[in-house]
Amino acid sequence: MNTGIVRKLGERIRQGERRSLARAITLLESTLDPHRGEAEALLADVLPAAGRSIRLGITGVPGVGKSTFIEALGYRLAESGHRLAVLTIDPSSVISGGAVLGDKTRMGKLSSHPGVFIRPSPTGGSSGGVARRTRESILLCEAAGYDIIMVETVGVGQSELRVAGMTDFFILLLLPASGDELQGIKRGVMELADLILVNKADGDLDTVARRTVSDYQQAVGLIQPRTPGWKAPVLAVSALQDEGLGKVLETIHRFQAQDRESGLIEQRRSEQGREWLRQEVHDGLMDLCNREPEFVQLFRQFETEVCAGRLAATVAARKLVSDITRSKRAS
């Protein structure tokens, strides 16, 4: 793909062409060296048109109803005139490396809406339950004119931290639980949340759900909020029955109004950009160790020494970086 084609692809993305957007995200996710250069050129081309959305992170344990919630809330947003992009993060197949859950089939009603773009991406072995190129995908979706971006995680490991680190407003979905089960929720996850929702508040679970809301409201009052001046609301919702979602939208709008006065999101994105740079430097170094023959051999030598207990990992890491730096200078 030459420079002219990359520029043309960027133009079509800015015009909101969905097929070109999907093609561009595929280019971003490619691990081939020529594609990486093309992807970087494309990002540079569309970057001035990005940044004009609100980015919503959505997490929760498997079975909490994330897909049902996204479809119900997303459909409301789309019907009210918003253009919505949903980036869902699925576990990678151990055979093909692709996404295995198929969110488009789980969100059939939403995916058929003309104002909605849904893209499932595999984690591809990336840590934290997110795809490595999710941040870049967000920028492309914004350049394509989507004013609300939802990022769904698989909800495992460090996924909450990684998704909160690339979004403006972080939503934690919970199941109705007894008081004893409440103790098992990690304090750190609650500290990240800007909104806590107890889903499946319907039928036989309605009473339990509302009791859970009360328990979490007390717990939220004892922790340091993620956002200064913002206490995370705790609400009961039923995504399946489309109940309580109006209050969710009201809460998001209230958060946006507060940001307009404080400039909070701009400050948060600046910090996220700094962390993104650090992560890319880390990933780039590991790419050298995994792909360039000279450094693959060097990395394995140090790895063998560390595993055998003959060298401390901190010493090995420092020597490895020093050797890579000398080699690059020499070349």
C-alpha cells in the first residue's frame, strides 16, 4: 500500500465510510512490518480529525450481561442521533488467533443499526484483556465521525486497569450478590469506576439487586474516587428489560457537564497519552527481542541465565538494554 493509497484510505475514513474503517483497523492489527509503517502513516493522516468523542469503558465478570447492556444502551444512543462505535475485546482462539465470541452475533439488533459500527478484536496475547491496538482503533473511529466510543473488555486479570486507562468514563457492571459475596470484590476495581451498575435487577433477582446497590453505596463512600469531585453513583438496571438505562444516560451527561467546567477529560487524556507512550516503548523493546534474530538470541541467553539462577533479572534487563543500544548505535 503506497502513500497515495494510505492518504485515500484516510480520506474515506473521514467521510465515515464503514468498510474503509474496518479495513484500516485490520491494517492496524497486522503484525507484518510493512503494514506497521502504513498504519503509522494512516494514523498521522487522520489524527487531526480524532479526539471528538466521549469514550466509555465497560467491564464486568463473564456472565454479568455486558453484551446485553451495550446493545440496550447503544440502541438508545443510536436512536437519539448519536453515531456509536463499539470495540469489543474477545479472547483469542489458540488455533487461529482470532476473536472467538462473535459479538456481532450477540448484538444482532445493534449491529444492524446504520449509525453503529461494531468491531470485535482478539486480545492476540496482549496482557490486560484488551487488544494491543485498541487505542489506535479509537482514534480511527473518532476520525470517522463516531461521537461515542464504547470499549468492552473480557473482564479478566488487569483488564479493568487497561480499559480505564484509555477511556473517559468507566462503567463497572456487577451481578446481584449477597453481603458475603460483596467482600470478594476488589477494592481497586471500585476505585476505577465512575459508575457502578448492578445488572439483572428483574424478576426474582430484583430485591437482591437493590440490596446489593445499598451495600455498594456504603462501600463507595469509603474509597477514594477516581475522578476528583465525582462520587460514583450505584444504580440497579435490567439491560434485558431495558430498565434503568435512562438514569445511566443522565449520569453520563452529568459527568460531561462537569467536565466542561473543569477540563477533566482533557487532563485525563493527557495522562493516558503519557502512559500509552511508555507502553509502546516497552512493547517495542519486546518486539526487538522476539523478532530480530540478533536480539532473539541475546534475549534467550539472558533468559537462560536468569532461569538457572546465575543472574538476577534486574541485572540481565539492564545488560540487555545496554547491548541493544550499542548495537543500534553501531548500525
